[in-house]
Amino acid sequence: MDLNLLLPLLHEEHPLMTEHDLDRLFSWHPPRPDQAEHYSAVRTAEAAVSMVLGQAFGGQAGRHNVDKITRGFAEMLLRHVPDCRERSLSLDAIRTVRNAANEWVSMRGSFAIPAQREQAMRQLYTHAAMRLCEARWWANSAIALHQPLTPAHAEAAEA
């Protein structure tokens, strides 16, 4: 690759991130009425995954349950969240949730020492729970930053 093609991107006259971008990224965007359905879908999917995570780490749910519910979260993202970097990050996070839960399901009977089992479970559960929060945060960020205005809201914003 010709590095001369990259130089304009590095030049200060062509910043990758502008002040406007920073203002947009680091300010609160109050939810619009047309976004309520999307935010609600994210919260509902997060609650469903959280419940199955608790079951998986408690021994009442297996890989099939984990795969099904995390895939449902991913499908919700495709239906309710605009295609953007934040949605991709949310998808990555929910895949990590799935991986951590499935790792626990496959490992849970393999510990001879109870203390090792408890430590492994705490680490995997904590990681899965944090990544689930991240999945929600990224999805909500995508909705706030990239959800297009409905025609009615666009007219109201112009007025």
C-alpha cells in the first residue's frame, strides 16, 4: 500500500475526528418518542439474556439455551439498531457473553477443587455480565447517534 495515500488522513487539515464529532459523541442525546420502541427492545433482550445467564451459571441452562437467547439479542440488534460501528461493538460484546457462558457450561463439571470452580465461575460470570452491559450501552449509543428521524420528527426539528 502506498503510504502517500494515508498522509492526508494524518495531516492536521484533515482530522479523522472533528470538534463537531466530539461534541456529538460526548453529549447526552435525549430520547425521541420515535426511538422508544428501539430502546425498549434492547432492554427486553438484555433482560432475557441476563435471566438465561443466571440459569446457565446456576446449572439450569445449557449451551442450546445460551446460543438461542444470545442469537435473539443479535437478531434484535439487526432489527432495531442502525448499522454502524456501535452496533458492531454490541454484536462483539454479545458474542463474548455467549462464549463466556458456554465456556462455563462446558467446564462446570470438571473441577475437583470447589474453590477453583467458584473462582472460575465468578470470573466468567462477571465478564459475561459486564459484556452484556456493554452490548446494551453500545446498542443504545447507536440508536441515540444514528437512528434516523422519522419524517414527522424531521419536520418538527426544522420548525
